[in-house]
Amino acid sequence: MFEMVWPWIWVLAPLPLVIWWLSKRKAQHNALQAPIFLHWKQFNHKHQTSDFNFPWLLFLFWLLILLAASRPQWVGDPIRLPASGRDLMVSIDVSGSMEMKDMVIEQRQVDRLVAVKHILNDFIDRRQGDRLGLILFGEQAYLQTPLSFDLKTVQIMLNESEIGLAGPSATAIGDSIGLAVKRLKDRNAKNRVLILLTDGVNNAGILEPLQAAQLAEHAGVTIYTIGIGADEVVTNNGLFSRRFNPSRELDEETLTQVAELTNGRYFRARDTQELEEIYQVINELEPVEEEQESYRPTKALFFIPLLIVLIFSLINKLWLLIKAPRKHLATKHKVNHYG
């Protein structure tokens, strides 16, 4: 759609007509002796094409200059922008204990990290409109993906994560919370959310989980903690079977306190079905912003009328330069003829 930012400037369009009309009346006021009016009169005498005697080419240039000054632009169709109501950081334990194959996907035994990736990819797909970021932690915590609307990139970086990337032998839960708070606290968002998923106990890093949770509470960050891992696994070597609890090191008490301190919730994921249900609950607790902003792309067009004026001015100047020698030769020939 074509539009002008300053359409009111067209009130100046009749100005050359007024000047021409006043010059026709041969007014003797000093204002009419200004150079611009003298130039107008000279142009008028040089370009007489009819009895009406108005310099239409100069008037056309004037209209084109006004068109450029009115800031014409082409406005495209509205483009919807993602809502910016929530910043959501996901922190995932990638320590060695996540290798435990006590999860099942499509009747196939998989380790905990594979199960997390499988369910979390679908969760990310449903967070259109939120900024998402990814933290991985083991012996230390590091930022895998900064907060971004680019959910596809977040998914790629999630799927590229591997057990042991942050150290295989320990779990720095407190440091992972502290890093998430650092990334979220200065964001100008309506909601700041951290989803922390682990299968162990804090035994590395500088910050204790409860200390980090206090920082999160002060920064207005809500933490949802998820303890992952089955309660019981049965192994069979052919002669006898053995039952054991692969989640005996999971510190549910601390994870619950961290969540409650920040007005969040603690969830227990013993299998992939429970993990999927947890993400559905989080989607309900932290719904995606429905209202979306939009903008209409604009393209400035002021240069087009100016370019037309420039081209025609150059053509006119070239024509006068070509015409002048011919006129001089014709005059010289006439003088010689009568001389």
C-alpha cells in the first residue's frame, strides 16, 4: 500500500501558480524582485509554448520535489512478531549418572538423556512466542544456547549435547541455577522461568542449591525442578534377578525446597510418560503468550521523484549545450550573409 508520511506538504503545490499569477500582474512590490521570482520570470520568457504562457516543466519539477518531501513509502502486509512475555531457561544434567538406561521409548530401553531429548523437543515446539535458552551442567555449568526466539537452534543444540560434556563425575546443581539467574535477572520479561532437570545430588560447584534459589527468588525467577530416574530396575543375568533403586542418590528434598522457595513446583519423572505429563503441566502453569505484536515493513520511495528531476534536468542541460553551438553558427552565418 502506498502512503505519504507528510501529506500536508502538498498545501505548497499551488505556490508556483500564485507566483506566476502575481508576475503576470506586473506587481512592483520589492518582495516580487527577489531572485527566485526573477529566475521564474526569465524561465517563463525562455519557454513560452502557448498563449497561456506557463512553464509546465518547471511546475512538474516542483510537484516531484514536493512528492519527495512528503516522504512517500510502500507499506507491506502485516508480519506477526513472536510475543515477548516470557523468558524460559532449561537446565539439564549431563553428568555420568544420566547414562542409566531405565527409560523406555517405543518399547526400546534408552538412557535418561535420550528420554529427556525426546520429550523436550516436543515441549520446545510448543513454546512458540517464548525466548528459550539451554544450560548443561555436570561438574560445572555452562551456557549451551543463549535466550532466543530461534527454537530450531535450541533444539539442534539440545540434540548435540552428550553425557560428560560438563564433566562426568559430579553434579553442580547450585551453579547451574546461579548461571540461569545471571542470564534471566536483567531481562525485561513478564515471566522468568527456569526448568531444572537432574537425577542426582549437588556435590560440586561454588553455590549451594538453596543459596542459588534465594538469588532466584530475589530476581523474580520461578524454578520448576524435575527429578528423573526410575525407582526400581530389575536385572537378570540368566541365573537370578536383582532389583535395585537407580535413583537412590536423587536429592528430592533439596529440589522440592528450591522449587517452593521460588513459587515453583517439584516433579518426579520415573518414566517417559511421567516426564511428558510434567511438561504438559508446565505448559498449563506457564501458558504461551497469545497476544502477538505485528509490524508492516516499509520501503522509502523519496529517491524516485528526485531521480526523475535529476534525469530530466540533465537532459535539458545537455539539450541546451547542443542547441547553443547551432544557434551561434546560425547567427554567424546570418551576419556573414548580410555582411
